[in-house]
Amino acid sequence: MFPIEAGQIERSDRIIPSLPAPRWVESEKSRESKKLTLSDYYEALLLLPPHMSRCSALCNFFRVRVEDENPQGTNTLKNNKTLVESQEKTRANASEISGPIILDTYRAIADFTKTSKHEINLRGGDLVEIIEKNPNGWWFCQLETKHGWVPASYLEPLDRPEEEEEPEPDYEGELYITTQSYEAEQDDEISLEIGETIVVIHKLLDGWWVVRKQQETGHFPSMFLQRAGKKAALEQINPLGSKLPPRRSTIRNARSIHSRSKPSLSQDVYRRNSRRFLQQKNSALSPRKHSLGNARSPLREAPSQAAVPEVSSDSEQKKPVPVVPPRPSAELILQQCTDKTRQRIGLHSATTTSVS
């Protein structure tokens, strides 16, 4: 609206005041400083030239709303109705407004020197706000007015030595595929070639995940892994092509403010728990396979050789022959037959005698 006064053409011509904190993010320190300077900012806006201080945008900014005159009170029906009416009027605009982003504050445990323009330098004891925690172990931080990537291994929470967001080990794990080979440099790491399928059992926030290959476990850089399956293309663990983050065990002169260090599991614990999980899984599956084998359909079950009886030629000869009854005599037939049968026999015999 005012490009010259805003300094868009020449920075030296800017007369519009600006807030000290970034517009798109708010931290604990910036929130406190904003409260002290907010009244000064409002006063500077009112002291601008009339064509700016009386413009429609600034008038709407300072316009008093209904809820400003009648703030919501406890157990007050009138104030509740006023608030509902105000929300009904501003529902369309309220849906577009979001609250400030509260960032977590971390402390640097040692000095870090950046190696690219996307990173920032740190000194031991610096307090930074975390904007993004990438799974590859590089976190996007805000240090006063600077923004850049920092290794997560150089940072620690202020109120506790351990991470609340770090998940517990999952020994069932998830299948991943290595996208780049890596040669182990420490005893608790594992060497893998490109294209190998492994199981991730512990996703650590420093970017060095614990993976399992058969009975072997070890730390492996997460930026060299890709999820197996259809969703693999949607996941980008290393979007910026960053280098491997350093591990905390390799940081020199690291100084923590916590009396006890962050607990960590050894590879012996990972291997022992993995073997126990696999044994329990196999023992749970074996009774099921046995029951399924006994419940097979007889139509699919092939008959065994012992179940089929063998028939020999001797058994066929020893089968009993049915007895043929003797032919009855003519007198017996005449006694058992009916009168009509006797008459016919008599006519038949008479006819045979006359012909002869």
C-alpha cells in the first residue's frame, strides 16, 4: 500500500515501524520482548503522516470490537451472549487466524562451526529455538535473528537430560532398504551395502537409528535408509542432501548442565532383547501351524501307503460262493400256485397231448 514508506524501493526511506520478533514464529524470549515494545509500536503507528495513520487498514486495526468493551466474565449470561454474537460475526475471519507457534528451547553443549551456508555457528551454552526436527539428525534452529541447520547431537533439553519425543525400542520393527552403503567406524555401528533390507528397531532423534540384520544389530545413519513399500517415495529423510550428522560420542569438550547423562542402551541389550522377541514370536506361531496341519481337509490330505489295504490273489479265491437253491418239482409248484395258474397248466398240457 505504501511501497516508499515501507522501504521496498529504498531501505533508507522506510518510516513504518517493524516488530522486533519474526512475523512467522514466536519463542519464549521474543514473546517477552514483544510485550515491552508493543505499546511503543502502537504509538509509532499513530505518529505516522496523516495519509498513513488515517488509512482504512490502520483504522480497522485500531477499531474497538464488542469483546474489547465487554470482556467475558465468570457466570455472566450477558457477556456470554455478547461473545457468541461476536463469534458469529467474525467466524469467517477467525478461521484464517492461527495462534503463535511456541518453540522448544535447547542448549548447545559444545561449539559447532558451520560448513555450509545452510548451517549456523554455535557456541557452548547458546540457547536456540527448534523450528523443525528432521529424522536425519539435522534440526532447523533459530538463534536470535539467525536461522539454519544444526546437528541434534550438539543440543540438549533445558529441563531434563533425556528426550520426551524419542520413542522406545520396537523389536518387531519396520522394514527399510539401504539407499547408500556405509562402513562402520565405531564398535556399535553396522556396515551395510546398498539395496539391503533391514529392520529398524529404534529411531533415535540424533539420526543414528538402531537396525537389525538377522541376529546382528548396530547404529546406522537414517539418511541412508528408505522405507520399504508403496509409501517409500513419499518419505524424504534427507531432503537437502546434508552430510552425516556427528555422533555425540565424537564431540569434544561437551559440557552438559544436567548431573546425570542421557541413558543409552548398549548393542548387547539390543541383541539380547531381539533374540528374546524372535523366540517368543516363533514359539507363538509354531502351535498355530501345528493346529492348522491337524485340521487339514481330508480331500486335500493324500492317503498314506499303510492306510490302503493290499488285496492278494489268495484272498480272492477264498471268498464264499453263493448257494443256488434246488429247482422245485412240478407237484410242489401246483400246490403253491393259484387256481388260474393250475387251469392254464391244465389247458397247456391238454393241448400238448392232443397235438402229439
